[in-house]
Amino acid sequence: MDDRAIGIFDSGLGGLTVVRELVKRLPNEDIVYFGDTGRIPYGTRSRETIIKYAEQDVKFLQQHNVKCVIAACGTVSTVLPTETYNKFGVLYTGVVEPAVQAALRITSGKIGIIATEAAVRSGTYEREIYKTNEKTKVFSKGCPLFVSLVENGFTARNNEIAVLTAREYLTPLKNQGIDTLIMGCTHFPILRDIIQDCIGDGVRLIDPGLETARHIEQILKKENLLKIAAEHETGGKHSFYVSDSAEQFLENARVFLGGDITGTYEQIVL
């Protein structure tokens, strides 16, 4: 078994939704999280810049001797080429494949995807879906303002700005009659209630954080990489690093984690 930490990175705070689910499923595991809050958002950047940032993020995590790396960022997961993450030399997963496989298990044939503009432009979600079932109908919509809404705290179910934005984005997908919606950015589940209200109760939502946590749990079990805690241990150690204000991160992280941070947090310079 392997007592090294699980490494997770995101452009900001959305990846904490993966952390939240991992802690529930694998409470003994140590976690090292890096949020590139100083350079958020990735979704409006060029492909070349996103790849460069992702490589820097992974390099930082590897300095902590992690046993695997999770790109808890929908944009990176869709843009990063296979040849790039194959060079990392560490077990790697993004959020696309877990979310797609979960959607395909429950869909009746019409899947909607909401993500950042860069993720939508990449077409990765569509390609991943068609690899399994080319007859599935897929409808995608870029929702760049969702990240800003979440990062700035506009997340209440009755928040007029968030509701109006969601209606603008989701109405075209609703009109297409989708039955399943992939929230293709780890920020978006924070707006789950608003999204569900706007898209309708008949549409099932796929949370990439939850599905990615399930996915990495299966991989670690298969590869015999789970940490076996000693008798005196009560849970894994969690270390959080950000590239902007650590105090601001601490304040906003509660929304994503569903509670206070348990562990250390620090601002670093890449």
C-alpha cells in the first residue's frame, strides 16, 4: 500500500468539490491541493497558456511526492493533450472521463454539457461520449460567468443575478429536451440548485467532483495504492496551497468544502 498523498490542482477553488468527495470516500488519505487563484480563470485563456499553467501546477504537486495527480479543472481536463500528461510520470486523471461515463449510464439519449468556453471549444466531451455511443445527441453551452458568480459568492438559490444568468445559458439546452446535464466545471455544482431549477426537475445532473472521486478511488484500489492508516490515526493530513491570498482562500473555501478547512494552508509562488 502507499502512504503518499493524492495531489489535486485547479485554477481556483472549484477543485475543492473533488476534495470534499474524496474526504468522504477515502478519509485516511493525505491530500495536497493547489489552487492557482492568482491566475484564475483558465477557461478564457489560450490552449497554449492552459497547457503551460497545467504543467507548472503538476510540477509543484510532484515536489510533494504525490502518488497521483487529479486535474480537478474541467478546462485543463479537456485541453491537456495525452502526450503531455503521459510525460508527467505519475498516475493522472482529469474530470472528463468520470463525468461522461456517469452520464452515459443514465441518459436516454440526449446529454447537455455546460463548461467554460475553452472546454466547449475543445470538443473533448463530445468526442469522449461518441467513443462509447455515437448515437447519443450532445448539446454544449459555454457558461463563463458561472465561475465568476461562484468565486464572488453569488450562489444563493434566489440570487437574481445568478438566476438570470442561468436562465440565459440553460434555456437553449432545455429547449433541446436534454435528459442529462454534465456540469463540466468543478465550480458549477455550487450552483446546483439554481441549475436544477432552471433546467427542470426531469433533467439529471452529473457532478464531476463526485464522479472523479469515485473514479480515483477505483483506480487506487485496483493499483493497490490506498493508504492504510495506523491504529492511532484519525484521518489523513490535508495541505492547501494557493497562488494568491491565503486568507481570502480560507474564507471562500468553506463554500466548496461545506465547512472549515481541516489542515494547513499557504500562499506560494510558482
